[in-house]
Amino acid sequence: MIPRIAVTSGEPAGVGPELCLTLATRALECELVCLGDPALLAERARLTGAQLSLEPYAAHARRDSLRRAHRPGTLLVEPFALRVPSAPGRLDPRNSPYVLELLDRAVDGALAGEFDAVVTAPVHKGVISDAGVGFLGHTEYFAQRAHAAHPVMMLTTGTLRVALATTHLPLKAVSGALSVESLCETAAILARELEQRFHIAAPRIAVLGLNPHAGEGGYLGDEELGVIGPAVRRMQASGIRASGPLPADTAFVPQLLAAYDAVLAMYHDQGLPVVKYAGFDRAVNVTLGLPFVRTSVDHGTALDLAGTGRADPGSLAAALELAVELARR
């Protein structure tokens, strides 16, 4: 099977467009379709010295079962026009509708079966919000567009997999966002997709506590006693192989981590720094709970590197590789 993968080129002022160009120079086990402005891609190719030809993706003629293997040095592009010209490193809220248009097209194509998976280059949440759109991130936006009630954000570097109970929330809002029901639903989705998409039979999940030392018996916080502990017991009763709540400062010790297939962290910066330290150039963000495969880079728009050709394509390449693997399954 040759899967057809849509890659959104992301924030036009960031490194996303040139990372897509770098991918296109390589041998790929898929048909790669880039969603973006052809003039922007051509200009970024000129700035970075990328040698490749841009070819039109005729969506109306390609919505068939035949996928065509990628040819290194070419890039299929479905054209979308920037609202205003974009310069590397210079954000402009007027281009935010363009960025969202790319995401909408990717979701629509995935839901229709035209795309076998979606890979996303980074966007800038702040500039989209400055344009008047309440945008929390790809995970939440895709879930809303696909009518997925409970998306789960998971980052992986291969054997290290960390899912999040909450995603893009201020730290002071995390405790109030945790409930027995939400934790159990997150764990159920995590366990199901580890089995179905990653082919891990009866996955073992380490559930972290929220407070230092997992609350120290209630002396350092009571969320473990009132919410996380009861949630873990309910998970176990439903057949999920969950353990916890475990202290976050020791759960990632290699000898302990080897006993689990995934970690469920309570908030964004509890789990993700460990993943990024373990393999920043190969970490991949996967959205679980969607009716299609979606992967992404583990980094932001890197405005300071845009247009220089120095941005590391490792994470986007890893995201594409995982998307191809999951799409084939």
C-alpha cells in the first residue's frame, strides 16, 4: 500500500514551508501532498537553495484509490493563496485564515478518505488568536472539526510514549480540569489506540500524580486521593492495565519506565519536556481519538530560523514516517 499523506505547510512566516521542501527531496514511501501557497514555497526554495520542482495536485482528478509513489525532487502542491505576502520570521494575523484553511482542507480530505493521514507543520497559536480566533492548538481544532468528543495528545520517540490528561491549559486550571470520568476516558482511548494503531497487546499505562511525590499521602495535595487514585482503580476494574498515581519525578527512571508501554501525564509540561529531551529531533506528536491518523512535529514555528535553511527536518520526517506506518495499519 502506498498511502497518500497530506502535509500542511503551517505558519507561513515560520519554518514549516521549508521543512516540507526538505522532505520532498527524499525518497518517501507515500504520495506526499503539500497544502500551501505555491509562490511562498517557491520563494522559500530560492532562499534556502532547495532544488525541486513544484507540481499541481489536481484534487478533483486524484480522489481515487490509486496512490502514486513520491518522486524525490518533486512536490505535489494543492494551492492556497496567502492573504498578504509573508516574510520569514514576521508574523501577520491577516494570514491566519489561510493557515486555518489548510487545516480545514486536511480534515475534510481525511474524513472523505482522500488522504490516508495528515501531518502538520507548526502553526503559531498566538497570531491566530490575535486574528480573533480562539485557537488552542491543532489537537483541539481537529477534534472540533472532526466531531471527536475526547482527543488525546500523545508524544512519542518510539518506545517512549507520553499522553496528556490535559493539553493547552494554564497551570492553575489543571487541577479543576481533572476528574475521574475524564481520566478514565483518556486512559480508555490511549489503551484502545495503543492496541489498534500501535499493535501493543494489553498495554501497560503508568498514571502520574499531579503533586510532588504524588501528594505524599495528602500532605502535598489531595488530587491523588480524591481524583487520580479513584480513576486508576476504575481503569483497573474496566480491564485497563493502569498503575498509579506514580510520582512524576521518578516515573521516568529507565528501570521503572521499562515496565510500561505509555505514561499518562496530568499536564503539558509534566510529561513533554522528558520526551523532547529524550529525542527532540525525532519526537512526534500524535492525536489519538480522531477518526483519522494525524501526526505532527514536536516543535514550534522557529521564526528565528525561517528562511535560513538551518531548521532541522528530523521531527517532521519522523512524523511523516509514523503517519505512513499507522496509515498502512
